[in-house]
Amino acid sequence: MDSPALLRPRAASNLPVQPATVVEDALNRPVRLFCFHLDDDSDISLTEARRYLDRDERQRARAFVSNRDGERFIRAHGCLRRILALQLNREPAALEFRLGPYGRPYLPGSGLSFNMSHSEGYAVCALSRSRSVGIDLEIHQPAFCFGPLLSMVFTETERNHLNEKSGAERRKLFYEFWTAKEALMKLTGLGLNLAPDTIELLLAGDRPCGFTRPLIDGMTLQHIDCAPFADTTLSCYLVTAPRQRNRNIVGITAGSNQAPQ
Ligand SMILES: CC(C)(COP(=O)(O)OP(=O)(O)OC[C@H]1O[C@@H](n2cnc3c(N)ncnc32)[C@H](O)[C@@H]1OP(=O)(O)O)[C@@H](O)C(=O)NCCC(=O)NCCS
């Protein structure tokens, strides 16, 4: 569903990247999703994006070995700032991010939960005022040799499921499973510090539709169909959970598979 309100320019910010999509979580509360391209100026020009970055982001952009990766980073962060600024009626360059203990960015006092994911020349951002969000996007890499990873990142049940498939189907399933897990790792803010093999997917056929562990009250997992990226093969999942008062992340202790306190 399009969200026309999000497409209206405000203050000095131009249009956010399009299209904006509103999905609903299990409790019918909105999470806004944005898709943006990083390899051309269709969603943001490099010049505009560069203007918004702070010193730390400029430094990170300079550290990339390849120009293309540096430019992708600049556009991703420029777009993220523009989207968030529009929500908060602020200037993109005025936003001051803080990082959680494992690097998850947040905006203190904003009341917004947001999360960005980028893969190759594509990026997505999810944001919500009522839910905590985690999102992951992966462009499928036909040459990526994922076999050695399977025992490290999947449970036995998940591996059995994968082992029933071969070729392109197996590759697709690998990305679907991995992306769903990573969206949860990002929701918690722990990232890879939440061991992927401690997460177990609930499957509806071949599609992840939830988690059997860790169990977090009110958590939802949704497959996201990134329509603007129809020119590539990808997997994308969004996880949401109730917001916890005075916390920027959903509480799971690294290495545990217990429900949050
Ligand atoms: C978070 C993580 C899973 C990202 O994996 P990825 O597939 O390479 O990247 P994605 O494109 O999906 O997401 C990257 C974005 O997620 C956000 N992010 C960074 N750390 C995050 C975390 N711990 N939790 C949630 N989101 C995070 C940022 O916006 C980041 O964008 P940026 O790198 O351009 O700033 C991985 O980098 C990780 O585990 N990091 C933790 C590292 C750590 O422990 N750091 C501690 C010292 S800060």
C-alpha cells in the first residue's frame, strides 16, 4: 500500500525515496518501508547525500577500498537521513545518531525505531513509532558457496529442509532462511553476536513465518516483496516486536535463547 503522506516534501528535505510502503504487523500497527537504489542518482544524488553525512560517516565512506562501495555507503546514509528527517520534521544533516553496544544506530529521544539493510546496489529501511523493527535484505549471489556455513547457522531441522532441495531452489531457501534470521539478529541489536544457530525458524512450507526460539512476546516475522527491485533476485524479511520502555533494542542476552526480561 502506498503512503501518500510520506511522499509529500516538507521543510528543506526533498521527497524521500520511493515508493514508500506501509505494512501492518500482526496487531495492525504500521511499519513504513522504503526501498532505495544505491548505484545511480534515481533516489538521491551523491552530492545531496554527501551534504547530509556527519564526520564519522564521511570517514567510513573514505575507508572503502572501491569507489563504488564508498558511493553506495554515501547514498544509503543520505537516504536514511532524509527518510528519518522527514518523519521528525528535522534537517537530515542535523540528526545525531548514537550506537547501541553492538553498533545498532538509534536517535535518542526520537520515539522512532528504524533499521536499514543494504546489499549490493539496493537498500531498504523500516521504521515505526509503535514497534521495534529489524530488517534484512540480501541480493542472491549465484556464485556464493554457502555449503560450509550450513552447520554454523542453521538448526538440524532447517538443514534437513534445505537438504531436500537442490540447485536454484536450495540457494533460494538458503537466502530466505538466512535473511529471516538476520532480521531478528538486527531487531535485538545484537547482530551476529546472537548466534544464528540458536535461532529456530517456524516454517510454513518453505517460507519462514515466525520463530520457535527465541520466543519474544508479540514478535512478528514478515516476508517483504521489494517491488521496486524487481530487476534482481533477493530475499527480504522484517521482524517487529513490542517496544520496550526506555530501551532501544529488544532484550535478549547475547548467546542465550531465552525470552527477554
Ligand atoms: C549488524 C550486522 C548483522 C549487519 O549485517 P549486514 O548483513 O552486513 O548488513 P545490513 O546491510 O543488513 O545492515 C547494516 C546496517 O544495519 C545497522 N546496524 C549496524 N549494527 C547493527 C546491529 N548490531 N543491530 C542492528 N542493526 C545494526 C546499520 O544501519 C548498518 O548500516 P551501516 O553499516 O551502513 O551503518 C553485522 O554487521 C553485525 O553483527 N554487527 C555487529 C558488530 C559488533 O558486534 N560491533 C560491536 C562494536 S560496535
